[in-house]
Amino acid sequence: MAFAPDGTTYAAIAMVVNSFCVYIRSHSDGSGVMSGWMPPHFARTLPRVAYSRDSQRLVVAGSDEVVRVWSISRGRLSHVLEGHERAVA
């Protein structure tokens, strides 16, 4: 779980039917802001989430050696950074 630096949202990763889903929720009322599914091989260990300093992007990393950057304002995956030799923490 991670809290946005601007205090407006928080992010969490949940396992749903053997897949991981990233949820971003409003801090004030818990309403959904964004959600997205990770590929089935995404994590064999607990994934990591972190916000950018401006609270506009969420970085998600798992044991699949890929970093995914989500655009919160667009509500979608914006970058996939591959090529890491080990799990990204």
C-alpha cells in the first residue's frame, strides 16, 4: 500500500482469483479512481507500489523483472520498463 504525496489517493495491490489488481482509491471517501490488472506471472512475491512526487503516476514492480508506470490522470498503463535482470523492489 502507498499513499500519494498530495494526500488525495492511496494505492493497493490485491490478489483476485490468482491474479493481481492495482487499485487506486480516493483518500477522502474510498471511491475508486483507477484499477488495472497485472499479468498472471507478475508476482511470486509481494509486489511494490510507489507514487511519483507529483502524485500523477504510480510505479508498480513485481518479481517478473518488469516495472509498470500507471498514469493516474489517464487511468491507464503508460510505460512498461523491461530488461531488469532480477525482481525489482
